[in-house]
Amino acid sequence: MSADERPDTGVERLVRDALVSEDALGRPFSERVRHSRRTLENYLKAGGLPRWMERVMEVDARIAQERQRLETAYRALQGECGSDRELFAQRWRAVAEAAAIRSGELNDLVRQHNEWYPIERDLPMNPRTGDYVRVNGRSYRRPEITAEWVLAQFPAA
């Protein structure tokens, strides 16, 4: 059976009927639609939350989860080590190193946020510092989860 002799599928019949019918043209665009600029930027802004907003919420939530997890581990290790501060410091540094290694995916997301957030958010530059302006009084940059970050949050000493 050749392609010309093959029977139409249901989808092909629907498409053919829609193209042939008088309603195929639809209705005219509204006044608002005709006078608005159709650009890629407006198209992207129209759908859901902007990517920068989704990303910053995800980064903040995951950093908060990691901080909570580390705080629980910190308190548990303090209980295990008791008054032996040297043992605690040694074991806590090992936990901090492991946390930094385990947070590779989160750190990738943080780096992506730090690189793209000011561009996607269209932040203005501060001419004196040459850096982007602060958002609500704080830097837009988020910290990577490194051993140094863990030890700054929860000191081993």
C-alpha cells in the first residue's frame, strides 16, 4: 500500500477538517494584543515565576536545610565528645570537609545564581564600587557550602 492509498488516521482527519472549515481562522486579536509588543523577553516574563526567583528561593531553602542539618550534627557531636574539646574540634573539621564535598550540586546552583541573578534581575551598577547594588540592603550573592563556611557558622574551637 502506497502513501497515497493509506487511510487517514483520526488526527489527520481532525487537522484536515479544521483547515477546511470556516472556523479555522478563529477570531481577530483583541485591541490590547494588537498594540502590545511581542518580544521574546515579554514572552518569557509572561509565563510563571522568573527563573531568577525560582533559583533564589531554591538556593535559600537548600542552604537553610543544610544549616539546620549541620546544627543538629554539631549539637550531637558536642554531646558525644563532652568536655574533650580537642577531639570535638578534630571530628567537627572532618564533618565540615564532608559537608563541603557532599554539597557539590548545591554549590553549582549557588554559582549559577551568583553569576546570573544580577543580569536576569537587571540590577543597576553602583558607579563608585563597580558592583551591582544591594537588594534590600544585602548582597545578592549566596555563599557556597565550603568547610570554611561550615566552620564560620559553627566553630570547632
